[in-house]
Amino acid sequence: MRWTKLAALTASGAAALSLAACSSGGSPSSSGGGGSNTAAAQQTKAAVAATNPDLKGPAPAVTGAKKGGTLNIDDGSNPPTMDPSGIYYIDSNAYATQYLFRTLTQYKIVKGKPVLVPDLAEGVGKPSADGLTWTFKIKPGLKYSNGKPVKLADFVYAIKRSFATESVAANGTNYQMEFLKGGSSYKGPFRQPHAKFPGVTTKGSNTLVFHLSKKMPSFNYFASFPEFSPIPQSADTKGKYQLHPLTTGPYQVANYTKGQKMVLTRNKYWDPKTDPVRNAYPNKININFSIQDLPSQQRILANSGVGANTINIDAIDASLVNKVTGTQKDQFALGPSSCEFFDELDSRKIPLNIRKAIGYAWPFNEMRKAAGASSLSYQPATTYAAPSLQGFKKYSPLPYATGQGNGDPAKAKAILKKAGKLGFKLSYYYVSDKPTKVAANNAEKAGLEKAGFKVKDIPVSTAEYEKKISDPSAPVNMGQGTPGWCYDWPTGDSVYPVLFNGAGIPNGLSVGQFKNAKVNAEMAKIGQLPPAKAAPKWAALDKELMTKYFPSIPDDYSMNSATFGKNIGNVVMNPLISMPSLSQIWVK
């Protein structure tokens, strides 16, 4: 989401996507074909970056909602951490910010669009005239789930802790390292316990001051990340903190077994009067990780046993589409997403004309058909940003990036022949322990070989796939980097610099291993503009990247969907987090 580390499927296999991650379902190329017109219309509605700095708590009650009962959430992914310093996946971020950890700012969905509002701060952050200082005043009387007061120093410690990339922040965001003063050299409170960090200071008893090394007009959006949720240094148990963290939201962690289950119960010290965003209806919430989606969704639609009180947040299985568009359409919700998936081409190893030949050859439909993708899980992608991004501007699909069809192998072969590159070798990893991934890979390989390429497909297990594709030195030239992205907030500075400036290449966070000094200078210039002025320039950059550089093939815009039992009320899809607005759900 904004949260961009994503549990995703790529054309070659299933992986945990880099960054704010998405358990939103994954690329249909590796998992299927044709989307609905209604879904397409929803996906093209921009998530306008509006702000309401004066909104107060409590959040309005949901009509007809009642407190009580147990809500079950089935999630097919396995977030690498639930530590607030390292959370950067769609699902883990949603659980964190909707249930557990309040932040300086947060989003409220108003008429289907996200609006930035105050959370732990009184109002939103205020920038200095030069844009290099941001000031937040903290609400009084806040408490943790153990009843102890939230202190100003706890915010400072939490920010410093987010630099501990060797441990608790290993999966987290890097914006603080780029924008906060001293962030490029600071290593966090564990490796540098006595070092002074100039990026955040306090003023008086209630004011946080952030000092930036360069302007970040979207800093208020960044302040909605879990990394801005306070942590008392005295309570920090490092790697064990995620098991029993101190929370400021409406729920606390009763039990957490990584990869299996997290159980939440009420936080009696949460004060709804200070919270303009969250409601708290269920008494208990069971979050089940690593579940198999098909049996989960079948159980839900049968309304049998616990299924009646369960919501599945993943893409609907293709075999169930007729049910959720027919007699049981009231148990299915669909909406726009912040996520997009790519078929990665290593721009360091594959020349531009050959990358375009791969695009011409790409057998989108055959791969989706082989993988059994649902028609409700995606829309064909022809750009590098999701259509819900502010300022998104659609342009005619390029002939080598259509997002659909079975490719043009004759055109691709003609390009190879002209370049003297017939038999050009393509190599990549694919997941070999799941039948749908094997089938999708077979379709991919057949399409590329038909176009005149020689293909070396390397089988790996699901468990090792993510590590393999994150290694920039791996002996392959396709599939490396992030297989998809969910923007961190709905403006271009949370998409293009992160994916295309090359800084993320060492840790597997890039599109096509792309790095270009001219493009970096252009992105740096756009990034200093206010979001509204920057929006059309980001849109123009998207087209420039596609036409002049083409580092990867856009595959699909993910749709945001949920399947839920008959006892689940008020499932409203949230376009920013690519999941339902969890804190608004109640159990009938």
C-alpha cells in the first residue's frame, strides 16, 4: 500500500512482492483472463489525495452495526513481520493501521476516496517556508494497551528504530533514509546506541519536529506509516516485540504465531473520542495466514460453520466467479486497487530492441488461461502506474505492451533476425511446486520460443523463489526485482522514484534493474513540486519510460476484492490499501 511489499504472483511464479506488499491477489499471468467492464470503470477512478486537517473523533457509527462476536480474516499470504518498524506489505499494514497502531496521520474513506486526516496528531503536519521542517502536535492523554501514557520520546525512538534494517526494520520503508536529515548514514539505536540522530527532535511537551535533507511535499502522507507509531524504548524486546507489542489502536495482540495466526482482542485503553478513523465492533479477531484460498472461499460461500463469520481478502478463485456474480453476489465486494504487476526484463542485460521484441511476443492470454486467473482479479496494464493514481493519464497502448492478447511472434522474430539475435537466450526462475505456476510457465516458454528466443527456465520452490528474484546478481536476465507494486500514497512520488531510480536494485526493489541519470534528475525535480502540480509531470514520465526505455512489461492492474460470509456486515473496499476498510466491519 502505499504499502508496497506485496505477496504477489508473477508470470513466472508466486512471490512476496517487494515493498508495501500486497496480499491483494497477485498477477493473473501467473495465477488469469478477461476483466469485467464494471471493474474496469472502478479501477480508473483516481484516489484523489484530499486532506481534512480538522476532523475530530470519534468516527461516526456504521448504520446498523453492533458490537460483539468474532471476526475471522483469511489471508493467503504470510507477511514477513508484524513489527511496526518493518511493516510494508498491504495486508500487514492494513491490520496494523486499522486495528493496532495509530500513526500521526491516517486515511478516512469518504465516498470511496481516501482523505488524509489527523490520527495521533492534532491536525496534520505543518511545513516550514522552505519545506525542510515539518511540525506535528501530539494529542494529550493517549495511552498504550498496558495503560501507560504515550510519551513524546516514544515517537522519536520509533523513528530511530525504523533505521534498524539489520533486524526489526529489515522489510520496512526507506523514505526516512532518503529524506530525514542524517538518514543516509544513521544505522539505528541498536548498532549506534549513542549516536545523535538529527532527523527528528522534540519541542516542549507535545511537539515533534522532523528535519529534512530535501523537500518532501508529501510528508503528511508518509506520516501515516506504522513507523510513525510510538514505541517506548523500555518496552522494546527487539525481535520479540511483534509478538506482544504495545498498541494504541482499538485492539491488542493476544497471540501471534508467525505464518499461521494472529489473535486480536480489545484494547480497553483506546479512546474512540480521539480517533476520527476507526470503529471497533468485533470482540475478537482471528487473522489466519497462509491459507488456501479456494477451500476458504468455498467454506465462506457455503456459509458453513465458521465460514459465515469469515472474510477472505484474496482474489476470488476462477471456479467461483459465477457464484459471486450470480446468486451470491451479496457476499462479494470488488473495487479499485493501488497495485500493479510487471513482467521484469533486466535492462542491464537485454538491449532495448530485444526487450521490445519480448513485449511483442508476450502470450498474456495463454498464460492467464493456463494459470486459471479470475476475470474479477485484474485489468490488463499498459502503463507503469495504477489508474487510481492521482493525475493518471491513459495513452494508447504501445504495440509491444498491450497487456492482453497472445502476442505477435512473427513481429518479434523479425526484430531478432534484423538484429542478428535469433536464439537470444532468456533465463528466469519459476515456481515449480504449484501446478498453476508450472502451467503458466509452460505457456510463457512456448510463446517466447515460438518468437525465436531460447529459454532457460529454472525451477525453484515457493519457499526460495522470493530470495532468488531479489538477488540482482543472479544468473538470469528476466524476473529479477519487484514483480509488482502498490503505491504508498496516491501520488507519483511513491511510485516512480522508488521503482526507477536504481537505489533499490541491491535489495530487489526495482523495475527492470533500471537506472538512468537523466531520468533520476527529472524525478528529483518533479518530486519537489506540490502533489497536484507534480501529477501531470509524473503521467508524462510514465509515457517516456514506456516509449524510450521500456525496462519491463506492464502485466495487470490488480483489482481489490473480498469474499465474506452471511454474518459479515459493511464490507467497503478501500482503494488505497487494496483491502476492505477493516475497522468498519461488524459481525451480525
